[in-house]
Amino acid sequence: MRMILGIALLAALLGVTGCGGHSSAQPFAGSKLLGTWLDVAPYSTPGDVGDGDGQWPTRTLTVTDDGHFSVEEYAPERTVTGPCAVNGNEFTFGTDSATGGASWLPTFTFALSGDVLGLTGPAPEGERTLRLAAVQHTVPPALCTVWLLTALHDAAGNALPLVSSTRLEIDTDGSVILTRCGDGVLRQQRGTLLVTGGHLGLRLPASGTVPGRLVLLGAPVINSGQLQLSAPDNRGVAIYEPFSAPDTSLLGTWTHPVQGGTAITLAINPDGTYAYTGGFQQSGTWRSYQNSHLCLSTATVQRTIAWGYKDAAATTLVLGEWNLTDPAHPAFATSTWTRGT
């Protein structure tokens, strides 16, 4: 069985003692196993893209100094709790309660390397190792802003459709507001950012009729202001752009002709509001994001739109967004708008 560290080194790290090749259960006070651990390699079919916008169902394991544990799997409603103990290189778990169909193996062999915990146990495919990373108590300041998901790539670098407009608002205390609009439904959840030495996750409690979720966002890199989140096992990358100051060149009224119908006008106002009139009616608020992206929001709709000018004089505006009218054939659609006089 492949181990991250040898048993002798594990004994030194964890203070495990014994004689004649035998060991006894050890107390957890002061153990390096204490705390919350995030599963950073959740089991999934290779090539899967999570739930459509780069978020992967995952789990956490929390170990307390009184020798108890709790596991959350995929949603806070799916939990296992009970006593736990260490014997040599075995981590054993007893179940006091389980909710929502969650399950947890009674015994794993384990290995600890820095802030990464490996748990190996039997699985239908023969044997499986979970890789969990220790959750930290601080949030890097560079993450504390509003982020808009603007692109999703598979492992080969091909663009994938954005099945929802997704926005993350991260505060310095680790609180998060996740706003997603897909299938014509706007959902907003408040949760907590889970930060490890190399990965980010989200704990999202249930709210009303919206189920809670526990998801892995991925391994973060901030590059040229972008937040790039690499999915497990290099399955793809989700790219978020940060909120930026409004581009004042967008202000004004823009017109888009409709063949055989009434032209649509889009008013982008300096007070942060917008309004569609003509053949299409909608009004709400707009925000600018880095690298020429907009987020248009109403009480029931959120849209992620890329924009750019077709001419140097900035009189012709091109807007682009994913069209998911036919889910089997998603397409990135563009429209051309002319500045009003």
C-alpha cells in the first residue's frame, strides 16, 4: 500500500508510542489531526465539469480534541458524527449519528504530510485514497472582492458553455455571497469560504427552499488580476474576473435592430442602472468587471456579458453571451449595437 509518509515518521509526528510492535489509542489533544479538513480530490468521473460552472461536490472532516469527529458530505444535511481514535497508522471511526444518507468507513490507514492528510480504505474499485487539506482560519486579502465567472475551460483548454451567471462576493471575515442564475432561476446563498494551503471550497447552508451545498472551487492562482481555479485532477479551469470601476465610455443609449420587429434600445446610466426598451423590456443594475465584462442584474435575472467596440470611435458596441435556449447545442451569441445621438 502506497503511503505518503512511513509509519516511523508518522509515529514521530503524532506522538504514537508502543512496544513489541503494538500501539494503543492515543489522545487527540495537541494532535496534528485536529481541525477541519477539506477533500481536495473528490471522486468523480474523469472529464466531468462539476455541476456546470466549475464547482465540485466535496466533503469535510472535522476532528476535535475530545476524540470526536464530524463529516459533511456534499451538503450540510448529509453528516456523520461519532467518536474516533488513532492506533498506529489506523484511524478508526464510530458512528453515533448519520443523516441524509451520508456514510463513512469505520477504519482508514492514514498518512500526514504537512497540511495534507491521506486516508486509504476499501472501495468498490478495490482501494481508494482520500486527499484532504487542512482548512485555515484566515482569508488572503487578494481574494476579498467581488468576482464574476467569465470563462470555463476543459482539460484540453477548450471553451465550455457557462450554464449559469455566477458571482462570488468574498469578505475579509470569510463570509461569501454566491449568486447564480441558470435555467431562468436566480439563486443567492450566503456561506463561508474554506481556505487551505492550495485549494478553495465553499460551505453553503440551506436557505429556504434552496438546498445547502459543500463544494470545491479548485486550486487558486491570481494572474493579471484574474482568479483562475484549477479543477481536481486537471479537469479544467474556471476563470473569474474582479469588479472594476465602471467604464464611462459605455454610458449612453445603444440601439440594436431586430429584423421584422421593433428595435431594442439599451440605456446604460451613470447611476448604475440600465434599461432595455422596445421589443424587449427589462431594467436593473449593471456592474463592470475586468477584461471587458458586464453583469446585468434584476430581482429575478443575472446575466454575464462580454463587450467590446467594433470601431475606434466607440460608436458600435458588440455584446456577447452564452445562449442556452437549446441545451444540446449551446452557442456563444453576439449582437451589434449602435450608439444613439
